[in-house]
Amino acid sequence: MSNSMLITVIVIAAVVVIALGVGLWTMSRRRHLQQRFGPEYERTVEAEGGRVAGERELRAREERHAEFELRELPSERRHQYTEEWSGVQERFVDRPEGSVGEADELVTRLMRERGYPTEGFSRQLRDLSVEHGRTLEHYRAAHDVKVRSGAGQTTTEELRGAMVHYRALFEELLSDQRSR
């Protein structure tokens, strides 16, 4: 085998090894994002118009999230929030629409106290998605009912469902658990 043939074989082998390495690295990053964001991964990929744009958005969320100073709540604050939540649920019987609004406000306050920015629902979704991606569908559904209830377009059963959805995120935020 001549030197030029040997160099050609080595170059081809190196290109194949590099291509395999890049492919494995890409798959590993994709798997990381899929595991971290759960159902939010596919939602974002679809919303952004493809995997490359969707994964870029998810990585940007991770970078933004890394800048947050998230904190656990002391046990007395968790207890206070639990008591407030119980009060909201109790008032549901007499004021379902008002209670859904209160639940939304309580979740937003809890987010803020934990260290999440709370400027707008869309931003809240993006910020929560990094650690609470599996709970976001609950939050979306609850928020949708809250918005529609303001226009009197919801049933009591939908309002009850919204309370259940808010509770899922509330409990996760309160306990400092991640949905991953």
C-alpha cells in the first residue's frame, strides 16, 4: 500500500470517527433536553419550527434559568402557603371564579418568593419549563380556565379542574421538587 493510499484511508477513518463523535454528542444533548424538559421538549420544537430552533430555545432557557437565585422556603413559610392554599380551596364552594383567581395569584407569589421572575405568563412558562416541564400542562390548563372565567365562559366543573391543575404546580413549587 502506497503512502498516499495510507493517508487517504487514515483521513477517511478520521472523518468517520469525527462524524460519529459529533452524532453521539448531538444525540446526547438531545436526550438531555428531552429528559429535562419532558413534554415541553416536543411542544417547543413544534412551536419553534424544528429541532435546531427548538433546542436552541431550550438551551437559552437553561442559560437564563442558571442566572436565577432560586431558594427553598423555610418550613414556616411553606406552612403559611399551605394554610393560604387551604383557605383558597375552602372559598371555592362559595366563590369558584374568585378562588381560581386567588389560586393563580398564590402560585405567582410562591414563584416570586422562590426566586422565579414573574413578568408575564409566557415568560413564567419558559422559566418554569427548565425544572418543572412535566407540570406545565397543568399550569397552562389552569391559566386558560382563569382567563376564560373572567369572561364568564367556564363551568363550575372547569373551575374545579383549574384548582386541581394549580394545585399540581403549587405543591411542586412548595416542596422544592423538580418534575424531571
